[in-house]
Amino acid sequence: MLLKTNGQKLLGLIIVFLLLVLLMCASIVYGYTQTSWKMVLDAFQNNNGSNEHIVIATVRLPRALIAVAVGSSLAISGVLMQTLTKNPLASPGIFGVNAGAGFAVVIAVTLFSVSNLQAFAWISFLGAAVAAIAVYIIGSAGRDGLTPMKLTLAGAAMSAMFASFTQGFLVINEAAFEQVLFWLAGSVEGRKMEILINVLPYLLLGWIGSVFIASKMNVLSMGEDVAKGLGVNTGFLKIIVAIIVILLAGGSVAIAGPIGFIGIVIPHLTRFIVGIDHRWLIPFSGALGGVLLLVADILARYIIMPQEIPVGVMTAIIGTPFFIYIARKGFNAR
Amino acid sequence: MNQYKSFRKLEGKVSFLLDKKAIFILISFLVVTGVVFIVSTGLGDMKLSPLTVLNVLFGGGSEMEQLVVQSFRLPRIIVALMVGIALAVAGGILQGMIRNPLASPDILGITGGASVAVVSFLSFFSDANNSLTVSIKWLPLAAFVGAAVIALLVYILAWKNGVSPIRIVLIGIGVSALMQALTTLMMIMGPIYRASQANIWITGTVYGSSWNNVAILVPWTVVFVAIAFLMAKNINILELGDDIATGVGGRIQRQRFFLLLISTALVGGAVAFAGGIGFVGLMAPHMARRLVGSSFGALLPVSALIGGILVMLADLIGRTMFSPLEIPAGVFTAGIGAPYFIYLLFKNRNA
């Protein structure tokens, strides 16, 4: 634990938020179209309709806001998933949200010829929710209810199934493949502000809910029996957690497509900084998740300029070494 | 009647115990494999009765029948059979070695490595007119190299005073995710025509197999499957856990390395010619375990046959049911595999 007292943690949280704001500005300023900090100010104060100003107001700003919203939602749902499944490498993807959303979008494109990103958002939200609910039901079938192991297995199986059906549909329909390929990689590019505004209420609900259940999550992390002994209704709590994860992860997929690794990496990083108290863990993770996705997104613009790498690929490239580090470290002790 | 029959030869140097029930099941599956093989050779655009097929196989039949069976169907079906066997045996080995029913070649990133190699091959060796600058014949080699390199990488990364099963799985999952991201990246950057070609490969199909493929794949698979059968007793011991395995005198690190090597070789060969046919490695050993129990001496052969049957059937359905459209076999193995897997989960819900 890096920060020990509450004062330090509060200061740390403020610093992270400042960093987040700074990176948002950087995300607005830097990119293929040359802009300067001054131009950004101008764009908001007196937009003269020049090319740069339009780019800033309609492309860069939504993109930065979306990166923050998606990054923090994924990170928070990662924290919740890791506590719920007692698995240090769990991520929102385990609920099958990414695969479910991908499948729904591909079905919509191939069978109903839907083609705009706006529609993709709702369809993928629906797909994510259906997959997550199915995983939850399969995972909690049987006498002892939802166990971490069953949940993980059910999620892996459902994801694999949806993924291969998606693949099958794409093989048959090449035109659709072209359309959804970029979406399937996960990207915050080219999303309009309306998509964010449409999904924002669900994300907000998830953020607020996760802060409210933080203290209960602390109890749950001590183990099911202890939590029950201390008077927590664990069955009810698990359902609430599942709903919040679906709202957050489903909403993120709806906006940006499947983006991996943030939900795994950030909770660990945050635990290293503030320890295991969820009341600090959740807000910190949220802020750091936004920071990571912004950084990944800015880097993605520069690596193979003028083309862009989908940010989902970027997070995988940044996240994998970290993942391997955790896997090696975490299982040596036992 | 005793359930087991023991064999001792050369003053006990060669000895094994035969499970009569397992032998019976093994023989039945051999028969089923033969039947599926022959029926599937007969079905397609031109339908032949099983008897005609047998006749053609032994040199009879009209010239047309000879052509269809020998040039088009046989190589493809033999490749399907071999791929199924290889994947099933590799899956069985990995499940025993890692002691996790979820283990499969896909999870360890072996298939993912092959995918990246194939996509890179297709995009790096394309010129401006979208035609390949090197012969497509090298594609299997690229896939194999990709699979082997990633398997080695996972092994090295998981090494820390020896390799523990759980670390291998975790690192494999991480590396596969990275491979998936790289595959997507390559597809997006390359021309779209190549991307859809690569996508078909990733889904897994035995379309377009030739006798050349058969000539490489059959000896490769047979040799490594034979080695796997010989090592079956070591897997039995590894499955008891590291402590017990060490206690009874197993050299676990060395055995683990060899087993991983064998399964990589098997998966590499299968993936090279048929792409990422999923779920066979996961499903076949589970089915076999139901039938003959979990002793690997019987489990591996039976799951090999089940794997062969599954891929042959998947290919048969893929090329006949939606004709003239060809659906890759991988779609069907996943279509059967995933629900079966969920059924397994549901069945063991109280375990």
C-alpha cells in the first residue's frame, strides 16, 4: 500500500483527478489534425467554424469524454467482478458481456442490415445484458447458488460459444465482416456525443450504486460465511453487484465495443496504491481507468500515423505484460 | 468375470492392465469411425452409396467416381480425421497435465499464436494487387511456427522454479488475449479481402485439403499420438497433483515439458492444415471420460476417435447441409461444443 492515512488518500485522489483533467485536455489537443492549446480555448469561447475548431468540438471532445466514461466504468466493474468471483484475474468480460454484445451486433448487421453506430449501441447493450443474465443464471444454478468457480466457467463457455457463432456469421457474410471489424476491435474513435448521452444515465446509475455498496463489498471480500455472519444478505448483494456490472460493462461495450484489460489491470494497480478498502478502491479505480484509456487512446493515434490502432488493441498491448506479471507474482506465494 | 486382464512379458519389463469394458468401447468406436468415414466419403454433390465407396476405395468404380472420391473427398476427410484425433489427444493431455477440465489448446494461446502467424503471413506477403508474393503452400509452416513460438513463450513466461499448471493457464489466457488483439490489428491494417480469407482460416476449415497435406499430416499425427499413448501412465500420475506425483517418483518438470511439447506438436500440425477448429480438444476428452473413466491409457485412444468423428461430421454437415454454401467445420464444432459444455456445467451444478 502506497498511501496509508486517509489524508494521503484524499490528496492522492485529488491528484489523480487533476491528472485525468490534464489528460483529457491533452486528448483534445493532440492528434492528426494540428491544433494548439490556444485553439482549443478559442473553439469553446468563440467557435469561428474553422476546420480545426470543428474537429475539436465534434470529434476530439466527445472522444475524450467517452474515453473517460468507458475507462472508469470498466475499471469499477473490474473491481466488483474481482471481489465477487474472488479471482484476481477476473474482468467484466467474464460475464460474457463482450462476446454477447459482439454477437448481437453481428446478427443485427447480417440479418437486419443495421449499419450505424447509434443503433449498434443499443443492440450491443441488449446483447451484453442477455449474455450476462444467462451467465448469471447458469452460474447460480444448483444448491449452493452463485459460486465463483461456476460463474467463471459459465462465463468462459458462453463467451466461447458467442465468439464462435460470431465468427461463423462473419465467414458467411463478408460485407458484414467489413462493417463490424473495427467495432469488434474496440475503439472510442468516431463515436458521436449522442451515444454517450444516451448511455450516460445507465453508467451514472452504476457509478453511484458502486459507491453505495462499497462498504458491503468490504464485508463480502472477507468471504461469504463471514459476510452472512455479519448480517449481510449476500444473495441480494450479489444480484445488485451483477446489475451494476451489467450497467457499467454493458454500457461501455455499447459505446466503444469490447475493450479488454482495463478491468483487470486497474483494480490491481489501485489496490497497490490504496489497499483493499472498497470505499477508496472504487473511486480511485474509476479515475485511474479513465487515465489509462485516455493514455492508450492518445498513443493509438501516434504509433502508425496517419492510421489509428483501435484502442482495444492498445490496451491489450499495454495490459498483457502487466497481466503476466500479476499471474507470475500472485501464484508464487502459494 | 474379472473386469481387468493383466499382461506381463519379458520378466515383467513390459506389463499392462487391460480394462475389458474400455477395449469393447474402443472397438465400437473404431467401427463407428470407419462407418462415418465411408458414409461421409459418399455424401456430397455426387452421392455414392457406402458400397460404391468401398468398391472405389479398392480400385473399382467408374472413372468419374474414382476422381470424386480420390481427388476431392478422400484427402479432405483424412485431414478432418487426423485433425480431430490430434486436437482431441492434445486436449486430453492438457486437461490431465493441468488438472483442469477447462484446459484446451485454445486457452493456452497455441491456436492464437498460429492465427497471428497466418494473418501476418497473408498481409505481409501481399502485393498491391492483393495477390500473394510467395506460394500459399507456406501457410501451414507459418501457422506451425506461430503455434510453436507462442507455446514456448508461454512455457518460458510460466517458468519460475518449475512450471505450475495454474500459472501456465493464466499466462496462456493473457497471451491469447494479446494474440487476439494482434490478429484484429493485422486484419484492420491489411486489405479487407485478406482479412476475410484469414477469418475463414481462424474459424477452421478443411476445405481444399490435398494429398500433399495428407502426406505430411498423417505421419506427423500418428507419430506424436503414439508417443502420447506411451506417456499415458505419466499423465495418470501428474493428475494426482504435484506432491503425490513427486512422491511416487515422477519427474514432473521433465514430463510436463515433454507433454506440452507433444500437445504443441499435435495442435501445431492440426492448426497448420485446418485452422482454429475449436472445442474438439475440450469436448472429446470429456465425452471419453464419461465412457471409459479417467485412466489415460484408455481415455486417450477413445477421445482420439471421438475427436476424429466430431471433425468429420462437422465437415460433412458444413459441406452438404447448406450446399452450395460451404460452412467452415469450426462453426459446427463450436455449435455442438459450447452447448455441451454448458450442459456439463449444469449437470455438475451441485458438485
